[in-house]
Amino acid sequence: MALLFKSDVDRAEVWQDAIATLLPELEFRNWPEVGDPAEIEYALVWHPPRGELAKLPNLKAIFSLGAGIDHLASDPDLPKDVPVVRMVDQSLTLGMTEFVVMSVLRHHRRIHDYELQQRQKTWEQHVTPLAWQRKVGILGLGVLGSDAADKLNYLGFDVAGWSRSEKNVPGVTSFSGEEGLRPFLERSEILVCLLPLTENTKGILNAETLALLPRGAYLVNAGRGQHMVPGDVLAALNSGQLAAATLDVFPEEPLPQDSPFWDHPKVLVTPHGASITSPITAAEALAESIKCLREGQPLQNVVDFDRGY
Ligand code: NAP
Ligand code: GLV
């Protein structure tokens, strides 16, 4: 009985130790050292090469190392009869909330402007609105979006979220469905994207949607790079429709050296590090799921490929 591990980040040893403590009977195999494919029952993966998982005949479950599963959905050979479990883990959620709160506060308090001013040795104060006068909008009010919304609400911001179904996060205004998108965008002075990447959400940050934001809005994208149309985001930044942006994800990663985002004075680039799954807590979530499978209990956080997330 073995688990196949494949990650982009070199943390295999930490994961191996964490899993060995909780599931000592499970042999840990770090891709590409697969061994006998028939012995692999579980795969814990990030960006597995296309077709690799289809070679494992006795696979019982595929666990995504991240919350997003677009890296798996894009594999045409992904085994159809094996459940895919996305990562839902307290430290992944807290990490994202830290990133969103940090980004919202940085724009709200115009720290991005002070960073530029410091380079020019310019001493100029900006009076900023109070938190309750600032409207923050979160695209995607799921596990990550609802926690970030809750903490921003606690800080006093006027927070709304947009999701497929209506939500009830205390203190957070819920907009839903296609008809809810326009009024949601029209009020979002700081727009945060925490959507999964699906056929319906691809390219959602485009010229048309960005034009609906109040002029001089801020954009924080920590969803996926393909949520934005890069040329449209740049045009909105250059026209002043967007005052500044924090971009953690890009259509091509690593961000190519010649990308205009690197040097753009209104853009903070972070390397898809908004929140990274920590083995310390996530191994427990994994062990819990494997226990459910073994005991015939229903699995939590299974991906619904018909809706795309
Ligand atoms: P989740 O719990 O599945 O939440 C997804 C949210 O998006 C839900 O509220 C869902 O609505 C909404 N949604 C999906 N499709 C929609 C549509 N067509 N229209 C309106 N709303 C839609 O996912 P999560 O755990 O919060 O993770 C969200 C995403 O964050 C991941 O998929 C990943 O892309 C990204 N992420 C990025 C990083 C990073 O480091 N940058 C780290 C972790 C995750 P319902 O609630 O109605 O279903
Ligand atoms: C990271 O991008 C994740 O989906 O967890």
C-alpha cells in the first residue's frame, strides 16, 4: 500500500515525515520514483504530468495539494472513476486570509503610493477613508473567500461577496449568479478574486467587468492567472480605471521576464505564494480522508467536475 507524492515545491521530506507519523503503514513514493504502479492507492499531487495518474490501476483517491484543481481538470486522461479531493485545510485558509487582509489594507491605506513616494523622497500625506466607508468585494465566497470576508468585516470594512449560490456570512452582503455580478462590481472599490478556474470564470477580469468598478478601484487577484485578460488589466491600470493591483497569479508561471507587470509602478507581483499548503496541518486532513475511505464513510471536499470545482 503506497502513496504517490508529486509537488512543484521541494518539500517532500517534510510531507513524508508528517504522513509517516499519521499513516505509518503507508509507503511514501516521491515522483518520479513510482515503483510498482499497482501498489499505489493514493496520489497527493500538484501539477502531475498529464497521463501519469491514468497509469495507476489501483488508485482509490487523488488528493490535490492545493485548493484549486484546474491542474487536474486539464488532464484529458484523468481517471474518471477515482474521486478527486481538493485541499481544505485551516493553514491554507489562514494563509490566504492573511494575504487578502494585507493586500486590502495596503491599498486602503495607500501604502503602495507611499512605497513609490519613498523612492522619490517625497513627503506627502494622504487622508484615506475609514474602513466602514470602503467597499470591498470578494469574487468567490467559498472556503477561502468567506474566511477573508469575515475577517475584513471584523476590521470594519463594508464587505460583499459574489458566488454561484446565495451566502449567509454574517455582516457580508451576498450577491449571486450572473444577475448579481454587475451590482456587485459597481460597488467594489477593492476587488479581490478568489474564484476557482472554470469555463465560466476564465477571463472574468476583463475590459467589460473592470469598467464596471468605481473609477480608481484596486484589484487583488489571488485566484488564477487565467481569470484575468492581462492586456485588459494593463489598459485599466494605464487609464486610471484601476489605481493599483496586487497580482499573485499569472496565465504563465513563472511570470516571463519580459512581462510588463514586473516593472509596472502600480503593480505588486507576488510569485503565486498567497497561501501555500502546510504539511503540518494538511497531513491531518489527508489522514482523515483516507480513514473515511477505509471505513466506507463519505469523503468531504470531493470535486464536482460537472460544475468545474
Ligand atoms: P471553494 O470553496 O470551492 O469556493 C469557490 C467559490 O467560487 C464558491 O463561493 C463558488 O460559489 C464560487 N464560484 C465558482 N464558480 C462560480 C461562478 N461561475 N459564478 C459565481 N461564483 C462562482 O474554493 P476555495 O477553497 O475558496 O478556493 C478558491 C480558489 O482560490 C482555488 O480554486 C484556487 O484557484 C485559488 N487559490 C489560490 C491560492 C494562491 O496561493 N494564489 C491558494 C489557494 C487557492 P458557490 O459557493 O455558490 O459554490
Ligand atoms: C494554490 O494555488 C492552491 O490552489 O491551493
